[in-house]
Amino acid sequence: MRVALKECDWEADGEDLLVVFDAREAITLSDPDGQVAALLSELRRAPRTAAELSEALGARGFEVSAEDVGQGLRGLDSLGLVEDADGRSLGDPDEDERHFSNLCFYGTYAALDRHRAGFQRPMREAHVLVLGVGGGGSSLVQCLAGLGVGELTLVDQDRVEPRNFARQFLYRHADIGLSKAERAAAWVRDYDPGIKVNAVDRWVSCPGDLADLVEGIDLIAGGLDGHPHANLWANEAAVRAGVPYVLGGANRTQLMYLSVDPGRTACLACDYADRPAEDTSEGIAYRIVENMKLSNPLTGPMAMQVGSLLAFEAQRYLTGYEPPRAAGFRVTLDLREGLTPSWQALPRNPGCRVCRLAPPREGERP
């Protein structure tokens, strides 16, 4: 294996070596004879195998075996400073250029056995169903396209209106009166012709309206408005298909997102079953909120924040670069408190009818 050094720098401090990769922290390594600094310098020159590094260090006056170098490389790997050089590329110069920033991002999480290109490939192979391409959904589409999702199916039944322009930046004046799903799909095609995109102009009025859309889907993201139970229907469709569901939205002073991992976390129906009794003050308040008809207070920055939060969570599920942050939790960001997030666990209902619909995971017992 040819080992590559990540973008880091270092400086001697007495018998120690201070190494910085992530600007938030400095790593202190004991290096009384300068051997670690020499190893880093040789890696900076070019990716090498342990045997090649052993020879190069010998030329510098450090007699170390390939086995010793290998042990040192494993130590650097445990600190997140090196990766497999051959795992940096997608194998196509044009693709590497297109996904340059994405690959750099995954480089932070890459290691000798976790390739940055190995994070990007699942994105290119993924098919995401986006429910709603309005406020948060339009920003979500842009984020997913930038991340390089290979196929998108976009569902919405609304038409573009002038009032959308404060927060929905996919659309233009010439789009007024046209299908949002169709215009969002056209934006994706113009942005990156390599992304396959399907537009579905449909009103969702029951779980069955999503049945034909979840086949072959890897993840569902977004949120539906119109009916108070629309997101419960999407939740059921996701659980039946055994695919993650990432949902978000906003009210006047809060942004919120959550995710459901079927068979592993509580689902939206679990959370709904845990609502307070309807004849209590809290239950009445829930009902009022559900049935309120409000003008949309979502501004552009709010919509983009929701879209990016959903895209990050989708990216976690699809690539595994880190575990999902909102799986089984409602994450709320309060505008009155500087968007500081708080986590609230979704209550898991052992008797949940919807959770029982989740298919067994491969390698897991039913």
C-alpha cells in the first residue's frame, strides 16, 4: 500500500513535535531525535510504501525496518494523519475535478482502510426521493445535487409563485405558474447533466400515493404540507421500504429536523402515539398547532439552514462517514437562542403498528 500524508503541518517544540491537521487542535508527538519529522517530510514529498520509506529514512541516517515504519504509519493513521494514496481518486480525472471539494471533505474522515473515494461512490450510486421542493426542499435539492447524488425523484404538486422567491432560489421569474417539480428537475439537469432526475407532480393524500415511488429508493428526505398526517404517510412508506427518512421544517422561531432508521429507531408514528391526551391543555395546544393556517414566515436563511441540515443527515446515512446525528431524535434549533441545537429522543412504542412493517435488515435477526 502507498501511504499518503494528509494536508498537515508541523513544528518542533523542544523534544516534541506539534502537528496540526484540523485547525481546532494540535497533536503533540514525542520526537527527541527528529525521526517522526523525517517520516512526515518523506511522506510529504510523495506517497510511499513502508519499504520505500524505510529506505528513504535510512538515507537520512535513521536505520528503521519496513516493519517499524509500518508500525509508525499505523500510529499516524490512528491520529487521522494518513490515508491510502490509491483511495483518493475516483479513477476519472473529470469526476475527480467535479467532486474535488467533496473528496477533500471526505479526506478528513479517510484512513488507511477508509478511502475518500469510497465515501463519494455511494453518493453517485444513490437514489433519493425528495418530498416537497418548496422552502427547505428547494435548498435540499441544491445540496444533494452538489454532493453528487446519482438520482433524484422530486415530488411536489405546487406551482411557482412570486411569494416563493424570498426563500426558494431554484426558481426564476419565468417559472411563475409552472410546476415546481418540473422546474426543480430542470434546474438539476442544467446544474449537472450527469444526475438522473425524475419530476412527479402529485398530491399525496394517503400512504398508497407513495407506494410506486419508494421502489429502488435509498433514502427519503423532505417534508409534505397540505394534510396534517402527510408526513406520517411518508414515514409509513419509508418504514415499509426499510429506507431512512429524514424530515425537517420550521415554525416562527424554531427549525427542526429528525430522522427515522426503520427497525433501529423510533418512527414518526411512535412519536405521534406519545402525544398527550386530547382533553388536556397540552393536547388541545397540539391540536390547535396542527390545524392553524399560517402565512409562511420562512426566510431564505432559515430555508437554507433546514435544507442543509437534511442534506447533512442524508449524507451521513448514504456514505457512513459518521453516524446519523438525528436518528431517533428531534433536533431543534431555536432562533431566539442563536440556533443552539437541542436533542429530544423520540419515544419508542413497542406496540407501534408502523414499526412492525419494517423488513429485516440483512444480517440481522427478524
